[in-house]
Amino acid sequence: MKKEWPLWEVFVRSKNGLEHRHFGSLHAADAEMALANARDVYTRRNEGVSIWVVESSNITASQPENNPEFFEPAKDKVYRHPTFYDLPDEVKHM
Amino acid sequence: MSEKEIKNLEAIFEQRIANEEKIEPKDWMPEKYRQTHIRQISQHAHSEVVGMLPEGNWVTRAPSLRRKAALLAKIQDEAGHGLYLYSACETLGISRDELYDQLHSGKAKYSSIFNYPTLTWADIGAIGWLVDGAAIINQVPLCNTSFGPYARAMVRVCKEESFHQRQGYEIMLTLCKGTPEQKAMAQDALNRWWWPSLMMFGPTDAESVHTEQSMKWKLKRKTNDELRQQFIDQTVPQADILGITVPDPDLKWNEERGHYDFGEINWDEFWQVVKGQGPCNRERMKARVSAWERGEWVRDAALAYAEKNAKKNIKKAM
Amino acid sequence: MNNQALYNYILGVTDNSLILAQRLGELCGHGPSLETDIAITNISLDLLGQCRSYYQYAAKIKGGDTTEDSIAMLRTEREYVNVLLVEQPNEHFGFVIARQFLFDVFHLLQMQELQNSKDETLASIAAKNIKETLYHRRFSSDWVKRLGDGTEQSHAKMQEAIDALWRYTNELFEITEDDQKMIDAGIGVDVSKFKETYYKQVAEVLEEATLKVPENKYFQTGGKKGIHTEHLGYLLTDLQYMQRTYPNMKW
């Protein structure tokens, strides 16, 4: 048998109140091991309070070649942003 | 794709890098960019992993519990750095097993410095001070390199590495403030590690083949000779503080240049070590290959167990 | 020193961690995968950290020039009182895991009791150690299962290691004279109390790992009296090399 341990992506919450952030990846044979490895590899300097691991092959990704139709239409929707709306200067904090 | 279309894509690609945009793994990239990055990142990863061996030599013999713990933690970081870098490399479509195969078969290179032996405890100090010092100079500019995963790995590496050089220098300082015997040990380590450390920056600019392309892709920001000079200028005063002598009779401050002048590097030795003729090339490779082979049944068992127990014990995030 | 029994008791607890940390340190850079290397090093670092706290305390009790390092590195072989189990060599990764597991189960039970010690320093060190030890136990149990219930080959190797190390388990529960004094004083842990629990917990994991609980009832002993296996001398040669070759220096 010559097979590699699968690749996992590691997400760490640095402290409560923050979201889990992608920290990196690693290899592990199973989910338990992936968690344990993530703990030792990515939180050995006290960087986390919670870890998610997900096998990389389970992640669905958008493709860069679709970027024009995927992301560009959002670029000119200026009305989604507060600065689109004109208000008199007297109105503060809105 | 026609040749013209590729040329066009390449032009856009180079422009993006020139604009300081980052390249991410799934973006289109010239095949040469991919190959160059696989080569450089994996070479870097291999260096971290092989670099564990000369220091690992001294874990069991460290002179105090405090030193033992610091050394273990440092070597553990190096394993971590190897891991970050292999992961970055894997985003380019090559597996870690393939990368290991390249290392074990001798196809891939790693930093030659790790083919020198660690003979005394002072060598652990010298490695931290000089080798990590040189590595930091090489690595800091890479935090800003064009390939996103490599840049991110390097940010993490550089952040963690900052204690390594201090650890080494502190060892040297303690030796130099110690007994004459200890100071002699420190001097001897500097004598043996100085020149190999200078070689870590690679051949002179005149001899270096990759520099121009690497500059464009931000794999390099300064030339080998510039980095080497920076290292010397920064390290010589540190040796003065230690009160030990850099083993180069030609070393002297050049007021006009604002840099130290230094003697000729033995490039024949450099190339011999690169080609496998260094004092420990064979031992290092043997140790890596043997660890890998002896570990095979363990890795296989873990996979077999995982397959049998798939879906058992999984705690969902939500 | 008017507290010889306490001093000896601390060594009895701590030498185990020191010798095991040293064994694990040998593996640094030679493990079956990078991830495993990092994990094993972590355990070694935890154990070293534990040693330092205990030895610093012991050094204070002994007074004079005694330091954590003189205790760790300048005794003769006969003065080390670790159990035989932890000095056994890294024959293969199965041995590393089996040794770790057979020790971790004991170590956790021991720490859980020690945190109630009347000696506040010992109690507080133990309370801190429990978290680390709990993790070690989890790590080694998981690996016993992986290797035991992995492939045919790994099953055989894991069984080989368990069988070979089994004869060193009973010694974990022996009580020396000084141990007894400390137990009577409410400071030490009566390890004999949880012997049954230990074997039960070990058997549960072995069973889940499809491994046989060895039937061997003839056990080796001696470590706690300083009579070791041949392996310890070599381990100490490395451990003590610098302190012996260059006496009375700062590092």
C-alpha cells in the first residue's frame, strides 16, 4: 500500500469574539488526528481557543476563470454602499 | 491555447506581479513560474526538515534542562516550518510524498549548511546565531513574495524564527562569559561555521543563474552578494560583543564603501558539498530515508484504521 | 536536610518524566511523519517542563548548591529511581506508543491524586500537569488503537510491544519506604490504590485496539530501588555528557 494521508485545512479561532480563520493545512489519517495535529502544529504558541478541520477535498471552490461573471457584476452596485446617498451635512452620524 | 494567447496571458500575469498583486494557486500561471516555485519552496521545506538533524544530535546531550527544552522547541518549530512550506508547495499540484521522493532520490536539493557536522555544544549556539541569522536575512524579503501561499508561510516562519537566533546568540554569550575552555569552544564553533554560513547566500552574482527571473517574481529582492554583505556587516559587531574572532584575516571595515571587506570564499568546497561531497551529506540522507522507510507501516496502519472507522467519532462544528 | 523522605518522594515521581522525555527526545527528526514528529516533541517538552518544576522544588528542599540540573544530570545510575518502563528503548514506533500509553494511564491517575496532596507545591504542580497528561493519554490511546486495529503488520508490531513492556507495569504500583512515609503524612499518593483501575483502563483500550491483554504475571522490578535495565546507563551517558565532561560550568 502506498497512499498518502489526506490533506486537511485548519481553521482556528484565536479568541472568543473572533471568527475562525484559515491557518494552513496538514496531513492526517483521520479527523481526530487532524485535530490533534492542528493543535500541535498551529496552536503551540497559544494561538487558539477553537479548531475546525476539514478534509481539503471536501471544499468546493469558485474558479478564477469564472471570476468575471462571478465577481465583477458586484463592482458597480454603488447603491449598496452608504456613500451613494446624499444627505445634508447637518445630519450627523448616519 | 495558441502561442499568441499564452504570450498574452503571460504579459497580463507579469503585469499583475509588477503591480504587487498576489498570485493564488488556482490562478493561471506560466509553467515556468509553477516549476520554479515548486523547486524553491520544496528546497526550502527540505532544508527545514534536514536541518532538524544536526541540531537533533544534541537534544539528548544538551547541558541543562532549560537548554534542552529550548532546543527541542526550536527543532519542533523547524518541523512546523517544513510543514507550512510543504503545504504551500502542495497548492501547486504536487503531493508531499512526491516531494519526499525527490529529496530521498537526491533529485531535490536542500541547504548545504546542514551537511556540516555539529561536534560540540557550541555548534548549537553557532547554528542559531549564524545559520538562523543568515536564514532570516534570506527569508524576510520572502514574506512579500508574489505567490500567496509561499508569502503567508514565510510570514509565519519569520514570526516564529525570531526566537531561534536569540537562543543561539545567548548560548554563545554564556560560553564566552564562561571558562576559558568554554570560550575556546565558542571560538572553535565560529571558526568552523563562519565560511559555510557565508556560502548560504549562494554563488556570487556573476555565477548565479536564476537571479533576474527571481527578482521579477519577487522570489528575491536583493542579490546573493548584497545579502551576504548585509549578513557580514550585521554579524561582525555581534562577534565583537562576544569577544571572539571571525576567522578571516582579510576582514576589515572599509570606510569608503561603508561595509566590511572580506576574504575569498572557497567556492570549490561549496560546489563539492552541493554535489554531495560534504562531511555529512550521506548521513543526513540516510537518516531521512531511514525515518521514512521505518515509518511506512505506521502511516499505512493509520490510514487503514481511518478507513475502517470512517464517520465514527466525528464531532461536527455545527 | 530534614526532609529526605519528601525529597526522595519527588524524585520517585519526577525521574519517570525525565527519562521518558529523554527517550522521546531521541526521536526528534526521526518520526514516521512530520506531524507525528511535532506531536511527540510536544509530549517530550511537556514532560521536561514538569521535571523542571519538581526538581526546582526538590533543589530547594535539599538546599546548598543543588540545582534542577545537578539533580537531573549528576547522580549515579543507582540513584535514579524511575520505573523500568520509561527507560526502555525506541525499538520501533510501536514501542514508543506502547511505552507512552502504559505510562500515561498511570501518570494521569497519579496526578489526579497528587493534586490533593497536603504539600501545596506538589499539589499545584500536579494540577497543572493533569491537563497535559490528559492530552498525552488521549494521544497515546488513539495511537494504540490505530496501530492495533490498523493493518495486520501493525497489529503484530503493537502486540509485540505491549507483550514486551507488560512485565514492567506492575512496578508502577510498588511503594518504597519513603513513599509510605509520605502517604502517611498525606503528601504522597498511594498508587497501589488504583492498580485495579489502571489495569481495567488499559484493558479497555487494548480491547478496542483488538489487542490481547498479556497473561504474563511475572513482572520485573528494581527501578525504584535504583536497579535498572542495561539501557539506562547509555541513556545517562548522553544525558550527563556535558555536565560530567565540563563540571561546574554555566550553560
